[in-house]
Amino acid sequence: MREVGDLPEQYRAVHALNRLGFGPRPGDVTRLNAKGIDRYIQEQLHPESLPIAESLVSQVASYRTLHMTPIALFREFQLPVMQARRENRGADPATLKTAVKDERVRARIVMREAVEARLARAIGGPRQLQEVMTAFWFNHFNVFAAKGLDNIWTGAFEETAIRPHTLGKFRALLGATAKHPAMLFYLDNWQNSAPLGAGSKGKFEGINENYARELMELHTMGVNGGYAQRDVIALAHILTGWGLPKGRGQQSGQGGRPLRQEHFPSFQRLPHPRWSNPDRRMAVDPSGFYFEASRHDFGPKIFLGNRIAGSGIQEGEEALDILARHPATAQHLSYQLAQYFVADDPPKPLVERIALRYLETDGDIRDVLAAIFASPEFWDRRYYAAKFKSPYEYVVSSVRAADVTVSNYRPLYGTMQLLGMPLYGCQTPNGYSNTRDAWLNPDAMMTRLSFATAFGSGNLPLDRPAFEEDESGQGASARSVVSRNSAVGRVKITYQPEKPSRMAAPDATMLVQALGGSFSASTRAAIEAAPPPLHAALVLGSPEFMMR
């Protein structure tokens, strides 16, 4: 890539490390230059070629809940909550509340392990592009962990629906997210039922358009993708019955109201609509996805001008095929990828070219990324260090640059929470923004500088023994290390460890070298004029380090 674009040679290694990953660690710039940028990019595009340190493999393997299926998670962490309610029914309200709370606190283990696994891989893993794309696609297919059962399913969603498909075909990624219980629950499709269908009753009474709408507006075609409301309704009907397992009696599909013909005037339907449920069977996926035929609309539909015959679960697969291959989807995804990897306002010619590449390769994400990394726009000096780091990128890149071994992740995700970007904590389905406007404001800068000061002076207890939450939810070191300074009306981090941190302060000279030395004269002068204990903090709090 050295002959592409006009970015000067001395900046290219840092640029590649900042855009394909979460910034350089000490020695990365030298290693990349020795290896060559082309080879580095190819390795990142094929992460299976990069060995992972045994310590990281063991660490991730130790997060037991990360490898459990949604059904197993439900049985171990949700059923006890329900059981506590049953067993304490009739008890005084305080006893019932305490029993339920104890079980919910225990379920926090699931989220803690998901957060720590994400951070450990991003900070210490060699497969940086895969980590970047995992964060990118999770954000694209965002689910909110604090919504009900997603508290126990979000980690599994990322591990099984997102991570394996980050560099593969978009259709596979789309299908995996569409069938995962975390998505079905978050966007309510588990309740989406054909009106007056045999299995439609109670909370499963009628059409729920939430998932169908976001599937088109956010996940595929984009808000300006050219679809109409009738397509959203048609897609909602196509996806009726896509949901979660219910009780044994309900799974049988027996006992519901009899099948009957129904008329839906609000979306385009083929003549002579007719309920037909040929076999009354329910499709079951090992991940926990259930297709309940008794709640599905088996009538024919017109979706984006395509005739969808009533065939049950296959209708949804056909609709996903149409969406994944639609030119509007190619355009929407290409814009988002170019915005993330190149510029907040990405060059239109680049977006057009990679959208064409998307269509030529049937949505091959790896090929689309390769086209971005080979483009002159990616290597244009105008876009060097032009992206403002999100809170997640800022925190992860700080720890990478300092080359710190982390055993206590709480200060890191506590900082992200204060910066407005808690992991798995975005409530809205559009995910977090990756543009400067979303993250650059006075309060956020003050919080970043507080983090830089604490981290750069060695007062961030990242090396403490890992937080251990026992089965009862009583943590061994539950004291919060992050707080808000309400006295001055601003967000601020205060670090007052109960005992001195054992973490050594990062070496400022090492930090500058690790980051490629690309600091302005004014930043260098400020560092040199400050007392030595503040040098590392000034590097991590510098304007240059805020950018990628």
C-alpha cells in the first residue's frame, strides 16, 4: 500500500495500527515496518493466521458463561429468579424482593465475564481487525443488555452471532443475528404473531413491527433505502413465529384458536390470502431460536416487489436473502464502513466503489475491507488522525500504549460508563455513533484527562486481583473506584484506592516511542515543561492521542 495515496511514509504504520486496530503497543510500529504494511493488512484480514498467546486463550476459556448456550444461561441464571418468586410467594414484600435481588445479582457474573472477555481480547489480542469488526458489528446490530433477559444473553450474542462472522459474508452475519434470542427479545419479535392465528393469544396477540422496521432501517437498507411502510408490515408478517421457546404445553401448538382466513389491508398482499399451516410443526435451533408455526402468517406476501409464497420459516430466510443482496444495503453498509475507517464524512467515490465491490462479492466483508485498505482515500493525508476516538477506543488504546497487564477491568469499563459509552449499554437499536460530534465535549474531555492523570501516574488499580463475585453476589472487593464529582457539577473520576496500587506508572518516553512520536511541537513542549510524574498523563491526555 506504500504507493497508494499521498500519506507520508513515516505516518503509514501508525495509521494502519490506529485504523485496523486499537492503536500501537510498544514495538508495534517497528515490527510493522519490518514486516511491511501489505503483509500486516493481509494477516489482519485473515486472523486465523495469527496465533493467540496461551495466557489470553486460557483467560477467555475461563469465562464459563461466555461459552454457554442461551438455553443453558436461561436455566442457570433466570430460572432461579423465577423460582425465588414462586418459593417466596406470600412472604412479606421485603423477603420476596431480597430473594429475587440475590438471584439477579448472581446473574451479573454473565455480564462481567462478557465485558472482561471483550476488553481482554481488544487490549491484548493480536487479531486487532477482528476485534475492531466485532465491536463494529455488535454496534451495528446493537442489543441493550439491561433489557430483561438480554442481561444474560448479550455475551452469547456477541460470541456466537457476531464474532464468527465479522469478516465473512454479510448474509451469514445477518442470519445469525436475526435468529439469536438476544435480538429476538430486544426488538420484540419473539411476540410477533399473526393476528388471530392458532397460537396467537395473550402477549402473542398480533403483529409487532419493531424488529422488521429496524432490520430494514438500521441493519440493512438504511432509512433512505427506498422501502415503504407496506414493506415493513409485510416483513413483520414474514417474520411471525420467529421467537423463543415457550412452555412445553404451548410448544405443542395445540389448543389455540382454529386456523381461519384473515384480511390485512395495510400491506400489499397477493389475491386470495389464506391461512395454511401444513404441518403445525415448530422448528427448533440449538441456539435457542424457535419457529412457532401456529403463530405464523402462512399467507403469500409481496415484499420489496418480490412474491414471497407462504412457506413458514423459509419465508424469513428468503426475505433476509433479498435484504442482504439489495443495492441499498450495499450502499448503507459501505457508507458506515467508510465512515468508520476513513472519515466522518466519507468520500462519495469511495463509498460507491466499495458498494459495487459488496455486490460483486455477494456481500463478502473481507473483500470490502480489502478494497477500503487498498484505496487512495484510506491513505490520503487529509484523513490521517482525522477520527476522534470513541470512549471505548480511547480507553483500550491507552492501555495498549502503556503495555499494562490488566487483572482488574472495573476502572476501565467504569470510565467508559462515565464517558457515556458503557459496554453493551446503548439503549437504542442504532448503537453508538463513531463521529467526533458525538464524543467531543467539555465534560467528556475533563473525564478523559482525569483518566489520563490517574492512569499516567500509576493510580489506576488495574493490577489488583480480579474482582471476584461469588455465587451469592457478594464481591470480594466491591468498593467502587469511580465516582462523580457532584460538588462542581461536572463529571469527574476520583480514584481513592483503599491501598496503594502496585501498578507502575507508564514511562512517558516509552509511550511516545510506542505511538510513533507523532506529537506536535507544542505538545512536546508542554510535556517537557511539566513535572516528570505528569509526563505520561500529558501524553495520554494530548490532542494527538485523542485521535486515530
